[in-house]
Amino acid sequence: TAALLARAPNDGQRVFEHAQSLYWVGYIARQRGDLPAAEAAFRDYLALAQRLVQLDPQQLDWRAEVPYASGNLGIVQLESAHYAAALQAFDEARLAWTALVGPRPDFGIELANIWGWIAKAREAQGEHGAAITAQQAKAEVLRGLPGAAQDREVQRLLANASYELGRLPLLLGQPERARLAARAALDQ
């Protein structure tokens, strides 16, 4: 895909195809435990995703590539213990997903997932209160999705958020708050 892109650098489809190749390079590197190679691939993927938006800012699927890339970059940075960088990448993804949910409500799942990653990064930094706030935001997004009560994936993610909201207060020495949230998770 790099050779094809070199022949037509302003062809959005070629940019998209190479961005997808870089995603898979990063994905495989992450699976192999090569986090520096994964981070490099995801940075290149993000640059191409941003290029797609420059080429056609109205194309929502191309705009979605930016938060996908930022999220993947943040995950690798979190796994590399680069917490501040991970939070920055996750926050950029959150802002982009928030902008996309209005015109495409199906992106709400992605917004909820990024809130979950923000919670993980906050917890890794010892910011348990901020992790709780992020999990609450995740649950709020999920509850607001169209058809949330019937969607099994949404219900599973809500149960996960409830579990986390039951676990995190224990780290703050709040067992009663933890018990109530854990009960909600169990009921779900």
C-alpha cells in the first residue's frame, strides 16, 4: 500500500488503505509484545488518519479513523507505562468521538469504550476518583444509546462499568459504595 500511495499521494482511498495496513502492522507488533514498533505504527496510522480528514472533512468514516488511531496509540502508551501520553491520546479520541456521535449515534459504543480506557489510565496513575468519574461517564454514554436496553453488547459494557464502579471505591476505602455498585453489576 505504501507504493500505491506514493504513486497517488492525494488519493483518499490510497491514504485510507495504507492507514489500514499500518493499523495491522501496529496490531501485530502489539500482539507480539513489541510495544515500540506498535507505537511507531500507530503514530504513522494517526498521521494518515489526519491526512484523510484534510482531504475530505465531511467523510465521517474517514474522520472516525482519527479517534481509532488515537485510541490504539493510547492503549500502547498505557501498556508502556507512559500514562500522561496515553491520557492525551485518549482525550483526543474522546473529543473526536464526541463530535461524531451526533451525526452517527452508532459511534456511541466507541465513545463509551474510550471512557473505559481513560478510567484505566487514571487508575494506573493512582487517580481512583478520576477513574470512577470516567467509568460513570462510560455508563452514562451507554445508557443514552438508542436501543440500549435491548442491546446485549451495551448491556455487557454496562455490567463491566458497574463492576469497575464496585471495585474502584474499595481502593478509596469506601466499602459501602463499592457494595452498592457491585450489587448493580451482579443484577445486570
